[in-house]
Amino acid sequence: MIAQLAFVAVLGFFGYLLSRRILRIKKNIQLGKPQTIKDNPSERWKTMLLVAFGQKKMFKRILPAFFHFLIYIGFILINIEVLEIILDGLLGTHRLFAPFLGSFYTVLISFFEILAVLVIVACVVFLLRRNVAKVDRFHKIEMKGWPTLDGNLILVIETVLMIAILSMNAADQVLQDRGADHYTQTGEFLISGMMKPLFANIAYGGLVALERAAWWFHIVGIFAFAVYVTYSKHLHIFLAFPNTFYSRLEAKGKMNNMQEITNEVKIMLGMSTGEDAGAPPEGMKFGAKDINDLSWKNLMEAYSCTECGRCTSECPANLTGKKLSPRKIMMDTRDRLEDVGLDLQKGGKGLEDGKSLLDDYISREEINACTNCNACVEACPVNISPLEIILQLRRYVAMEESAAPQSWNMMFQNVETNFAPWKFAPSDRFKWADELKEK
Amino acid sequence: MSENIQIPTMAELAAKGEKPEVLFWVGCAGSYDDRYKSVTRAFVKILNKVGITFAVLGEEETCTGDPARRAGNEFLFQMQAMANIQVLDGYEIKKIVTACPHCFNTLKNEYPDLGGNYDVVHHSQFLQELINTGKVTLKGGGEFKGRKITYHDSCFLGRANNVYEAPRKVLEALDAVLVEMKRCKTKGLCCGAGGAQMFKDAENGKKEINIERTEEALETGANTIAVACPFCMTMMSDGVKNKEKEGAVKVQDLAELIAEAEGLNG
């Protein structure tokens, strides 16, 4: 009974922390501008099934995709067992599902145990890739400090949780063999069955303590990890799904049209605006200087990024040593969101803290280096577009500040006066044909 | 042999009450860039040869606005776009072909939001269609036999618009050996000029992007680097010059290669 109360308290505590964090993240994302994405739902479901559920784009790189898939499958399926653990905790039962499932229970848990081992193998491989093989994309400048620690912590926590579940099962089975009260007979599990010799010499009391400790460690570990995930790049495990659902379905080359400018241009050209567009709303700015100038979709993408760096490793600017890293664009956007969000939570000034995404987080040199080649967008396993943010920042610089690079301002001038980006006379435009005609 | 080359403008055809099958959108590079003008001429020769009725806008054509938009100047882009749409709609244009992937992308994907709806194809797709329908029959002459060609994907054609096969099918029709670079198709490396980079110096770094890409192209051992974009043409040509390989390796557009195979260069 005490154990049940303790479990309810633990569940409530972590549930509170988790829901508070989820609400905070939701509010942060809602700092973004509204954007309606409702078109073509069938195509959207398909994209989500293929890209998030089916991990289609992960498989562009087979090796990491394979090991990532093991962790993914492990995560999804082992959670079925977590359901049983939570119910046991609440009801004071032990292995609630065992009597209902009979021998299938043994098969099921054995299958989960195989997955647990595969998850451990995958985590170890990933730790080696990050820390020993030094895969280049994990050691870019934006990965210094917390992002690297975060990546390693996640892998270590997952490994430890899997070891806990296997130890729990092994101790449980030794207790079953000794006919201990309360320990339902389940038959031998495939992996933990082999671990029994490790626990064979422990006395009854110690064994029960060990089994309970592993049980509590595992379940509290999962709750704590769930809260940790919301502060971590690991949030992709949930957000990959909505992120792919709401991803762009149009050609990658298409830039979003700015309707507010269309209205103004139409007025300038003396064309009817169709609807009564009126003057642009007070305080409206063109492009983005800070996170609240971006759309909620851009902001959700920042939370969906798991910092794998596939974008950066394919970025031509980054490959040739420029400051731009598409991954950093997403990380900076999230950092800004988190800073503003935490400040607001403390009753601070939030967005009015004198800082902005442009300049305080992302430099002009970075956004100026982008070739709009879409390599980052193509590479992202969850369809994030760092390019949209870059272009919105460029729009702010060019239109609100008229501070685009000097050569671009000259190009603008050429387009305006000569109708070509170069300084050639419009009357020379058709000269190329002369050579053909003269012959 | 080019005495019969016709390059009608829309204005001329309209005066005669005629309409062409397709408008050839030449683009600024195709009109002014010395190197790319030869691509424009090669494509016009092909159009003449196959007997497709086409026209150009001539002096009525202006920048689509693409570089202004990518550099952040949405105002200028929309001014250009609206003006162009007025001209295109004035002539009741239905179908457009262009040899510039940037013009292609903008006309095809971005003009519809501003009321300009056209059937837009890139010249690689157009050439593929000509080959498929037998209007261009390459004899597989000795000229290209065994010649190694590598194709450099333009980002605005490839990733931006998923056109990967058409340019390759055109090259395959030449009976040459098509060799792929390490990074190609969806993973193709940019030439470095997209997103208005063509109109400013690169930011500080260790290397120029076009040099990195040229090195990849040279690694294939190809003696021709085929391109399908005026900016790629400039960047790859500069790269080859930088590597002092301009004697051994040619950078050519698809239309130039087809015109060459058809014996239209003269």
C-alpha cells in the first residue's frame, strides 16, 4: 500500500513537471505567427507515415539508419511493457498481464529483451561513432559543450534503462525459481534467463531488494527521462510526427509569397487588389528579426531538430569553411525560444529583452553565405527547412534595414533600372540574335 | 548553313495575328552573358531545325526577379513579376521554355501566386521530349562515341524541382559515356552561385564552392562537364580555368551538345 502511494506520488510529480514543460513549449511555439496548413490531408498523412513512421529519409545513410531503427523499434515496443509496469505500480500487482497471456507472455517479454539488447548494441555503436570514430558532423563548432553532452547523455541513459530492465527480469526469475511469494511464474525469458547465474548466490532479502530497486530505477528513470527529453534535442521522438505532417508539399524551390507586399505592389501599379486590402497592420514588419516574426511552423521545426547534422554535412557553404551551418540556424532558433520562454516564465521581459534572433544568435555572415541549394532541406530526416528561416532573416535585412550586402544593393539597382541583375542596357537585350541573323 | 534561322519576337507574331507553340524565355544570362549567349543560339538553332514555331520577347523580356527575391528584396521581385505577367498575359502565353533553371523555377512555381499561370518547362525537358518524339534523331556519330561526359546537377532544377532524369536522358542519347560524380542527383553539390551568390563575393571560408565541385567533376576523368544552368556554366568554367584544365576539359550546356551532334554548329 505504501509502495502504491509512493508510486502515485512519483507519477503525479513527474506528470506535473512534464505537463508544465509541454505547456511551456506549446506557448513558445505559439509565439510564432499564425500559418494555416490544411491542404491535402491525404498527402500529409502519407508523408508522415513514410518519413516519420517509416523513417524513409533516414535510410539515405544505411549504417546510422539501421542502428537508429533498432532504438526506434525498441522505444515503441518496449513501451508496451512500461504500460504493464505503470499498472502494476498503481494497482500493487506484479506482472499483471502474465496470467492473461500465459505462455505468450514469456514470448513477448523475451522479444522485448532481444530488443533491449539490440538497443544497447545500437547505443554503444552510436557512442563509439560520436566519441571514438569522431564522425565529423558531431564535432562542428555548434556542438561544443551542452549539445555534445546531451547527445551522449541520451545514449547512456537509454543503455542504463535497458540494463535495469534486464536485471529486474533476471532477479525476478531467480525469485520465481525459489518459489517466492508474489512472484508470478512466467517461464524463462530468453536473455535475462541467461543472466540468472549472476544473481544466484544472493540471499532472498537482497534479491527482493535488488529486483524492487531495478523496478523503481527503471520506471522512475523513464519518467525522469521523459521530462529530460523536453529540455533536450531528443524531443524529435514526438515532434517528428507533427513536423512531417505539416511539412511543405510544394516544390522545394518555391519561396513563400508575401501577400502583404502583393497588396502594396498592386496598389502601386494601379491594379485592383481583389479584396479591400487596406493599409498593412500597424507595426508589421517585413521578414524576420526575431522568433515572433517567424511562423509557428518554423518554431516547431526548431524543437523537432535532433542535431544530427546531416544538413550541415551537405551544406556547400559549410563544406567550404563558411560560418553557415543549417543545424546551427535551427539550434539558435530553439535557444532563442527557450531563453524567451524561460524569461517569460520568470515574469521577465521575454521578447523585449533587447536581444533578437538576428545578430544576437544568428549572424549576417551566416545568412549571407547560403546558396539556397536546398541540400539541407533534402538531407533532413524529418523535413525541417533551415532555408525558410534564412530567407525570412534576409528579407528583414533587405527590406526593413536596406542593409543587404553592397553588391546585392547594386544588383537590386540594376534590376530596377536595367531590368537585369547586371549593368547592361535593356536595348542590348536582343543583340544575341544579331550574329545568327547576319549570317 | 544558318541562313534560314528565324527568331521571331512575340510582337512581330502578334502583328501578324499569329501565335507560337512555345515562348522561349531567354533570361538575362542567355541575353547578356557572352558564354551563355552561345547556349541561347544553340537552342534557337535546334528549334529552327525541328520546325517548332516559337518566339522570344526580345527587348520586352525583363529579369524574373529571382535574384532580388533570394537576396531578400520581395518588393523588387514582385514588381518584376507583375510587370512580366502583364506582358506574358498580354500575349496570351500558354507555354514557356527556358534554358535557365532560376527563371524556370520562378516562372513555374512563384508566378502562380501572383496570377501568372503557364506551362513552364526547362530546356532539358524540352530536349528530352524532342528526342522521345523523334524530332531530334541523333545519329550517334563518331563525334561523341566514347567521349566521357559528367553531368553537374543544377540545384534549382534538381532538388528545387525534382528534374534529375531529363538532362541525363538527353546526354544518354548522345551515345557518350555518362559518368556520375561522387555527389549527384539529390546529393548533388551546388556550384556556389545560387541564392543570389552569383551577384556578390562569397563569404570568408577555406575554399570556393566551385573549386570543390570542379575537383569532383575532374575526378571522374570526364572531358566534358555538362551543365544546364547559366550560373553553373560560369562557376564550373571558372573552376576548370582555375585548375588550368581548360585545354582538356570543356564545360558545355546540353543544348550546345545536341546542336553539335546535329551538326548545327557552323
